[in-house]
Amino acid sequence: MLGADSTGIVDAIVTLTNASDGERRETMSHARGRYAFEYVAVGGSYTITARSIGFAPESHTGVVLSLGERRQINFSLQLKVIKLQ
């Protein structure tokens, strides 16, 4: 999980949603912007979304997992100005 300046974003919220049954899991990014989900059911399709304060959210859809697969999905979040009213 990288910001616009290619540095890792710590404490971004990453959500994994199973499109077929709506099951949803969340985790947070750690040092250098890394994150992980464990014991995810094979198949899919999944949508994975990353968001953090000051950045526009980014999603990847149609993610399908195979048995024993370790998938790396990278995010490059772009800065976004949020206007408070």
C-alpha cells in the first residue's frame, strides 16, 4: 500500500468482500504499507478496497483465489483533499 510519493501507508483500512455471500473482513496496513488476510475461502469473486484519511479509496474487483494461493494485490492511493462543512 503506497502513497503518491511511493512511501508505505500505515494504518490504512483494507476490506475484503465476498461478492457471492457478502462476507466482509477488515484489516489494517502495517509497516511499509503491508497487510494480510488469512484463512480466506477459495473461489470468489472478491472485492478488495483500501482507504485511509487524506487519500481517495481504491478497489480491485473480480479477485478469485485458488487453494493454497498467496496473492499480492498492490494499491497506490492518491491524495485527496476532503472539505469539511
